[in-house]
Amino acid sequence: MGLIFAALVGWSLLMLYCLRDAGLADNGDFTRSMTVVASEPLDISPNWPTGNAALSQRRFDNYWIQFWRMDNTSAPTDPSSSELMFILGGLINRLFSSPKVLDMNYMALAYWGIVPLTLGLLWLWASRAGYSPLVYAAIAIPVTLILSSGDYIVYWKSFYQEGGMMVYAALCLITLVWFVESKSIPAFALCVAFGLLVGTSKPSAFWFPAVLVGVLALVVNGRLFNISVVGVGVVLVYASLAILPAKSSAENFNQFNALLDGALLFSDCPSCRLAEIGLPECDCLIGKTAFSSDGREFLNKHGAEISFASSARVIIAEPAIALRAVMFAANAMQDTSLDNLGHFPEGHDETIIGSDRERLFRWDNLPWATLFWPALKYYLFPRGWFLIVMLLAVAIVSVFSLRSGSPFAVVCLLCSVACLVSIAVAIFGDGRNDIIKHLFMSNLMFDCVVVSAIAWAVLRWFASPA
């Protein structure tokens, strides 16, 4: 097993090296979190160059920025547990590169650490259980392919919050397996703690701790059941605190998108729905985002008139909207490439990714191996109705298999439910805007369903402990 472990860790490190000249451009989200370690790009000042079209084009959307100034840091405007990963990346950069200039390739090392940790713990688990190297390889190889995916690695070299979410989700699932097998309180506590980190990594993940504790409640008993009940209470309080501030946002971008670029697009009579919620003059805004000139103008004047309750009222009046919206998001699944954002630095041969490019060749300068898992997802994995039915089936089978004691049945249950919830949150929380990026967690959870199902099947039918 040692040779397999070394080969897979070496492979993932090679993939990270091959992507040394690739990352993700900033769509405007960096500033709300990056200030814990960086103030502005090394060669662009100020950080937000308003009124300068040339600088704005260099700063946003088009180019990956590798180097950032580490001076004049401050508290973030959008606190997130993902900022812990930024801080860790900053410390690694200070140790091995520079105390003043942050190189995003060193930032990526903080995230890459989850690869040897996961593979090492799998090795330890397989060795202690007496499983053969073949069993270890059958589980470890797909894990490595996911963690070496180019579409995921580029998040590690950005200030997007999804990278932290990915690391915490992996740690949560690792400790969940430990807890199911050991029923120990430390494992339970760590699993819930990492679940809370997932929930606080990004506002749209607020629901994850509640789903996690609900799944844990199905597999605990005795005193641990009492602990889980207390955990549910803590999670509900936390969820309330996470949701309430969103309504006080000055501009309500998400609420605008959820209604006018979301729910109303799936209505048979959007003008009727607008009239019912007291916004009949907004017909011209349907299909536009809050970031358009018309959207910004409306929010400046009438932002307080739109909330998530507006979308809820529209859906209650026309329930078919909910089904159509979820199916729209489900059909957008299995595509993890953000073609609307540049992946390369300014001056690189290919700087802006075009959505009309053939998928396998859209990153001409990246090794094909980093695109193996994204291509597999895009071409072979289910979406739409097939995806929804499959996830429901996996969840049902997992519930009836909990008595078997397989930790991977529990992981399948958690990840299938989490994938379904995340799909709904993505479309109801921000409409069509950035739907591929907002489905990041849905895609990650589906990948975890695939890996845990493989592990479950391997252990059930092919593995026989020595």
C-alpha cells in the first residue's frame, strides 16, 4: 500500500505543479474575504480601480492574478471560515517565499495538504482492517482524481470561499467514517465541528450542519443521542444567525437575482406574479441580474422592496416554478468549468476561456490529466431528472442500509441529501447568476457519493479482511 500511497500523492503534486500558471480571475468576490492576508494585487492599485476601464479589465474577470501585496491587511467584510485557509496559506508563503508578496501557488499548498492527509488516513484504515492493496487502490484512485481535478485546483489559487468548503467537507466526511466505526465522542465532536466549518465557509452552505446532525442522529444512541439533540439546537441557532443578516444587506443582490433572474423566469405568467407582490412595474427587469445597470438602478431606489420572501410568495402562488427551477439547476450539474472567468495571467497565450470551445481542448496549455475527472463528469455523469432520481434512490437505499454498520452507507446518505439541498439552494438563492459556481458544493457532494458508493460496493462484494 505504501507504494500506491506514494504514487498517488506524487501524482497529485505533479498535477498541482502542472497548474502553476493557472488559477481563477476575480469576479468581484475576492475583496470581501482576502483582506485577512492581502490588500491588493502587486501591480494594480487601488484594489478596486473604479473609473479606470483599462485597470478594471486587468483586475476583474479576465486574468488570474498570481501575486498580491500582504501589507495593510484588515478584518474581512464577509467573515468566513474559509479565511482560516487564507491565513494558513499566507503563513506558508511567509515561511517559504516572502513576508510581503503573496504567491498564490504557495496558497495552494495549504489546500493540497488535504490530499496526503486523506490518502494517508485511508491507508491507515485499510491496513488496520486487513484489506488488500487492491481495495485501497480502488478507493484511493478516484479520491485522487477528484482532488487532482483542474476545475477544483484552480479554486485553491484564488480567494473564493469554495476552496475552504472543499477542505472542511473532506475532513467532515473523514471524521464521519471514524465516528460510525468507533462511536467515540471525540470523533462525533470533530465531525460536527468540521460540519460547522463547512456551514460557515460560505453563506449558501448555512444548511449543511443541520443536515449533518440529522444524519448523525440516525446512527447514534444512548448518551450520544442527547449530545446530537443539543447539537441540533446549536445548529438551528447558528442557522438563524446566518440567515437573518442577509435581509439587512444594503443592495440585496441575491434577493434580486432569486426573484427576477430566478423564480419569475420559470413562471407561466411572470407579470401576474409581479402584480401579486406589488411590483407590476418590474416586467422589464425579468431575466436581468442585479449587476446590470437596470438592476443596480432599481436596487438603489427600491432595494428594500425585494427579499427572499418575495420569491417565496411567487412560488407559493405557482408551485410549478419550484420544480422547473430545480430541474434547470439539475441540468446544469456536472459542469465544473467556469468559462466566464479567465484562468491564466495577463500575457499568457490563452487568457480568456470561451464557452464555445470544445471541452477537452478549452485549456490548451494544461495537461489533459487534470481534466480527466471534469470530462468524466461532463460527458458521463447524470444530470436533470436522472440525477434527481438517482440521488433519491441512493438516499433511500442508504437509510435502509444503516443497520449494516457500513460507514460508507452513512456517507452516501449525507452526501446525496446534501447534493439535493445544495442544488435547490443554488437556484433559489441567486437565480441563474453564476449557476455553475454556485453548484460547486452540489458537484462536490455528488463526487463524494460516487467515491463512497465505490467504497461501499468494494467492501461489500470484493473485500474480505484477512
